[in-house]
Amino acid sequence: FAFSKNKNNMDFQLTEEHQQIREMARTFTQNVLKPGVIDRDRDMIHPTEFLKQMGELGFMGMMVDPKYGGVGMDTVSYCIAMEEISKLDASCSVAMSVNNSLVCWGLEAYGTEEQKQKYLTPLAKGEKLGAFALSEPEAGSDATSQKTTAEDKGDYYLLNGTKNWITNGGKADTYLVIAQTHPEKGHKGINVLIVEKGMPGFEIGAKEDKLGIRASDTHSLLFTDVKVPKENRIGEDGFGFKFAMKTLEGGRIGIAAQALGIAAGAYELAVEYSKVRKAFGTEISNHQIIQFKLADMATQIEAARLLVYKAAWLKDQHKDYAVASATAKLFASEVAMRTTTEAVQIHGGYGYVKEYHVERLMRDAKITQIYEGTSEVQRIVISRGVLSGKTLD
């Protein structure tokens, strides 16, 4: 399913270009990512080399203008690739999501030409990796309650504070850091700074030992009197809060696509298993209770896919997609949890062991309800939109 680029029409068929992207992502996932995915999850091995290969294929800067090293695809194409990669390896897809949706998009949308040439181009090519640093020990994803400070020192900012749960935290080269410069102005005093790995005073904390997406690189970041040049600020003074909110709106589409992929991957494994596993004299796919489970899973995944692609289409048409992205992220993440749990159930005891993959997908699914704002945050965004008269159109 995809939506036509013509803003006046919808077309529920994949374009030839979209089909090619899906096949390329599927081939790469099965041939390159699948071998060793269980080991990477178990031992928390970061897929560094695979991410570089994804960059060579164009997956790390899919929506970036080719003049900055990207491939200039639409958001629907990005979601198609995210879904395919997430079916098997959500650790790779979350790194891809952060690099595309948060870092590259933010730099291209709001960065200066100098910032794009210096930072965006190598990120879009996959030569370097980006991270988005918003969450804090006490603030989570609440951009209005930043404790990290960026004190204006004339030609530079003095950065102090701690960021938590940062994807790509230890492997990134370029970090977009949200910090408070003018506390008296509240959210209007927040800035976003480009911080480079290796700047004096910038330290990376221990790697988090997580339930799911274990191969992804998640760290705390520690800033102690880090001097960040003024030219590394994105936008005007006080633009940081708006930057964070607009960036997260697009980020939710990427995470919704990831959740969709996790659900679809578990569903496909469940269908395949149900056709070979026998119980009571026949394949379990012949038992009505299994058929009903598969029917519910298929229906929910299809509904999630429509919501995800609709949000992506709205973004591509430069329409308001805030409510649509929150709706897609909320529903797709809940479908991911329900579907993966049912997939484990269909596999029975085999679903509880690693070699059948579904237990990993179930663990990976949970995080989609948490990052880019929890499900409760999405409900706040949706309800505010509904009460202010916004729709999904």
C-alpha cells in the first residue's frame, strides 16, 4: 500500500519505485542481517559494519536531497524500508530511524548551508552516524523541563548536563543536543546545538543492558563545561523547543514504521510455523483457534500499515501530520505488542527459545511504546488535536 504523490488522489498500489525499495531492503535483510542477528542480540554487538553498508545502499539518508549525499526519496519509501528491516532486526532499524528522522531531517530542514555541508552530507551517506539528545534523567522526553544548560559565552556556549537513553550514543559522531540557555524564558529559551564526539568535557556513559533492541547502542551522555561554537547552534536563539517538537513529529512516523515491521515479521513467522507444526493429527493452521488469531493479527497489521503510510503521505504533501504521526505511532506500537505476544503463543514452547526469533521480536516490540514519547504522550497529542478540531485529513 502506498499513497500517490498527486495530492488530490490516493492510490493503494505500490509504485514501481516503492516495490524496488521493498525488494532491496528485503534482500539485504535476509542475506546480510539475518545471519548473526541472534548473536548480536544476545551479546549486545553493535551492527556498525551493517549500518555502513546500509549507508552505501542509501538507507541512512533516504529523504535527504542528493546534493547533500542523500537519495531524495519520499517518506513513504522510507517507511517501506523501515518496515522490511524491522521485520528481522529492530536494532538496525532504530539506528536508521534516528539518523534519518531526527538528525538528518532536522539538519536539512533548519540547518545553515555550512552545517549541511559539514555535518549532513557525511550523515546522509552513512559515513558518519548521528544521535538526538533530548531525554534526561528527570525530564524523559519533556523538552520543556531541560536541566542541561548551554550558557551563552559570546562566541561559544558552555554546555553542562546529562542526557539519558540516547540511541547511537556511543557510536555516533554528531549529536544534536537540546539545552536550556535562558531559564527565565521557559521553553522559549531552549537551543539545539551540534556537538561533535571528542569535544573536551564530553563523556559517554556506560552502555545500557536492555530488554530489547539489545544490539542498538544506548548510552547516557555527560557534558562538563563543553565549549560549543556559536556556529553550531541550529536556528535562531530560543529555537530549540520548536526544533525538538517538529523533529519528534517526523520521528514518530519512523518508529511507527518500525513497530509495523516488528508486528509483520512476527506475523509472517507465525503463519509459516502454523503450516508445518502438527497437533492433534493435523497442521495447527487447520485449527480454527489459530486461524482466528492469524486473522486478527493480519487485520490489525493492515490497519497499522494504512495509518503509517497515511502519516508519511501527509508529511510528503507538506500537510499537518502531527496528529496522524501520533495516531500511527500509538496504534502500530500496540499492534506490535499484541502481535508478537500472539506469535509466541502460536509457536508454543518453541516461541520461548531464541532460534525461532519471535521471542526477540516480542522484546523489541515493547520499546516502540516508550521511545519518541510513550503511548500516554501520543494520546495527549491526539486528544489535543481532536479537541482543537484537527483530523487525520
